[in-house]
Amino acid sequence: MQRFSSTLSRIMLLHAGAVVVTAILMPIALYWALDADVQDLQRWAMRGEAESLARHLVPRPDGRWSLDLPAGLRSQFSEAYGRYAYAVLDESGRVMFSSRKDGTPIFPDDDRSSDLAFLETRREDRTIFGASLQKESDGRTVWVQVGEDLSHRGVLVNDVVANFYERVGWIAVPILLALLATDIVIFHRAVQPLLLVSKRAEQIGPTRIDARLPTDDIPREIEPLVIAVNRALDRLEEGFRRQREFTADAAHELRTPLAVLRMRLETFPDRCAGAALLRDVEGMSRVVSQLLDTAEVETLVVAPGETADLRKICAEVAEFIAPLALAQGKSIALTGAQAAVPVDGNAEMLSRALRNLVENALKHTPTGTDVEIVVGEDATVAVLDRGEGVPEAKRDVIFERFWRRDRRASGNAGLGLSIVKRIMDAHGGTVTVADAPGGGARFTLRFAAPRVTGAGTRELADGSRSEGSSRSSFWRRLATRAGAWLGGGTS
């Protein structure tokens, strides 16, 4: 078991880390804000004191200055009080007035280069902070220095407290927002294993019943559920496996006696009765073949990088079905792209899907009409017949297994269209049915990632008509093969 595998412990640990970081950063931010606030208040207070003194500084006619302070200011700057001190300097730097008995300037290092300067100095073991304010009158200039002993903080602290929430309180808003964003990240990281399990669960389906949910890094609270789901999938996979094996074994067991029966019927003395029985055997053989196809497509997985040419598949299916169509007085028409139409998929399985569609269409199209295979440039294949079509209410159920329009008809198990759908699902594509122009049904195979190729023209498999370009050598070979097949008879 990994450390902190519990969701609750993870959340608590990560949240504790966020609180620690916040506890470190918040005092730093508050200290910076308070320090800046104190500095601003100190400068504002010292400037006010200097301006107050400068108002009482008056030039005299004899070129000298007079300073007459009211009683309140005199007591404030008295040495007995000890908090404030002042000094007035002339242009030469000589002290004209001072609250100190020794008559020294408050800031000896003041270079008096600006109208207002904030200065700091040390006197004995005390720190003095204040301002130097320039005053001009009648062409004469003096500097008023005012300083405060920083060891006296009573009034200043009250000012800071009074202005704290107004000037610093706004910091709480971004801090809380940052904490909220941190909590979102924390919870997302805490539930990340659950999200990974959910994504893996979405990949499990009829074609991936061997997949299991991961148990690594799963919280203790969720681990029993994941284990139970995996065990249920084990039982489900076993059931699917037994069902496929039964279907395949039964179909294989039926093939041999059907082949023997077909051979005996071919030598049956009564030709009429033998032909009828032979048709029934052919129908049973078709059902057995579809059962085998059903068992095979259940385990179908398209290999990455495997490609197939839709144009080639359609041509081969048309060539394969053409003799059967000609024997029934029908034809196969191949239209659409002439160039290769590559798609991702298994050529053999796609050929089976298309063959099932064409055989189904051939069964429903009337004598004297054709079944048209249209290869689209957008990697689609449409199969059109001239039959009665499929009612809209039944277009969803026709792809279910063992569904048949006429259950009294023999030789049809209702598996062909379900095989088509299963193969398209394995390829990430779809099969749909709609009304064909002029009547009949239009079945369309559409692939998820089409690859566009060049366009083509219409060609017919029966060799009797052509629209667009002239017939290719392929169709001439097909006509020759169909004639040879018809001349040899059917079975």
C-alpha cells in the first residue's frame, strides 16, 4: 500500500501544505504593507510639522528672521517632552533657531538640495526620522528641519491601526482567491486517480472486454469498488468466451454433415427433388457461415496502421457476386471513384461487411433491376437496391441479431446486417439505412477518418451497359468469367 493512498489523507496533506505556504506569505505581505503604511504616515506627519513651523517663521526688515511659536508648539518641541525637535538653518548651514539647548542641527548631513527631503539619523542610541523643508521669502531662503524620536510610537501606532483596514484590507481578497484556486488544484490532483480509472472504464466495451481498471495509486476508499468491477469483468469475459466458443464449435460441427449432404444431393436420382433439397442445404450453409462470421467478429480488433482500399474491395465483391446476380436476372453496378480510396481497417473484414450488404440487397431487388455500389471520395460506400425499402420505424432494429422481416422464410438467420454493424463498430465507422432515390433502400458505410481520392465514373458488372467512361479490362474479364460460370451450371 502506498503512502497517503487515502483520498482524505491526500486532501489533508496537500491542504496543510497550502496553509503553511499561505501562513508564510501572508505575514510577509502584511509586514510589507504595514511598513509602507508606517513610512507614509511618518512622512506625512513630519511634513505637516515642518509646514506648521514654517508658517511662524517671518523675515524681518533688517534681514534677519523671527520665529514666534504658540504655546502648544513650544511644548511639543520642548526637550522635556523629548519626542520632537526642530532647527532652522540659513543658506550657509548656520543654525538660526533650534529646540535643542546645544543649538545643533537635527540632520547634519542634510545637503539642502531639494525643496523637501525625508531624512534619518542617529543621535546617541536613538533613531531620528524627519523632514527638511525649504522656505523662501523676499529672496531669502531658509531650511526648516523637524525630527521625531522613533522610540515614541504611541500616536503613530494609533494612526496605523486606524488606517489599516482601509489601506491594507484589500489584500485579503486576492489572498482568498489564490487560496481558492489552490484548493481547486489540490482537489483535482487528489481525484486524478479516479479520473484515470473513469477514462479506462470508458474504453471497455464489447471489443475490449479484456481491459481492466488500473489498481495502482488507487485510494483505499475506492480500491474495493475497482477490484469488484474487475472481478465482474472477469466473469463477463468468461461468459463471452464460452458463448463464442459454443457458436464456433456448433458451426464447425454442422459444416461437415452439410458438405456430405450436399455431395449426396448432387447425385440424387430425382433431379427436381434434389434441386429443392440442395437449395435448402445452401441456405443452411449460409446460416452456418454467418454463425462462424459472428463468432469471429466478436474478437475483431483492427491493428494500428492496417489499411484497406475501398475501391478494390468493392470491385472484388462485385466480381464475386456478379455470377449470382446474372443467374437471377439481375446485375451489379459499381460507380464512384476509380482511384484508390484508402481507409484504416482490415480488408478481409470490410469485404465481408460489404458482401453481406450486397447479398442482402440482391435478395430484395426485383428481377431485371440492379444493385448499385457507390464508392464515395469521402471514404463512404453506399449499396442501393430497387426493392421495397426499409420502413423508418424498423431502421434501428434491422441491425439486431436474428431479426428477420419474414420469419417464415428459410435459409436466413437474420445475422447478415448485425455482422455488418459489428464490423463497422470495430473500425470506428457507422452503417445507416435510408430511402434510395427512385425507391428501394440505401445502406451507407461511413468511416470515421476518410481519405479523399480522385473521382471516377460508373461501370456495370453485367457488361451490358456503361455510363461515363468505357469499360475497363476488369469488366471484360468479369463478363468472361460470368459466362464461363453460367455455362457450367449452378449448384
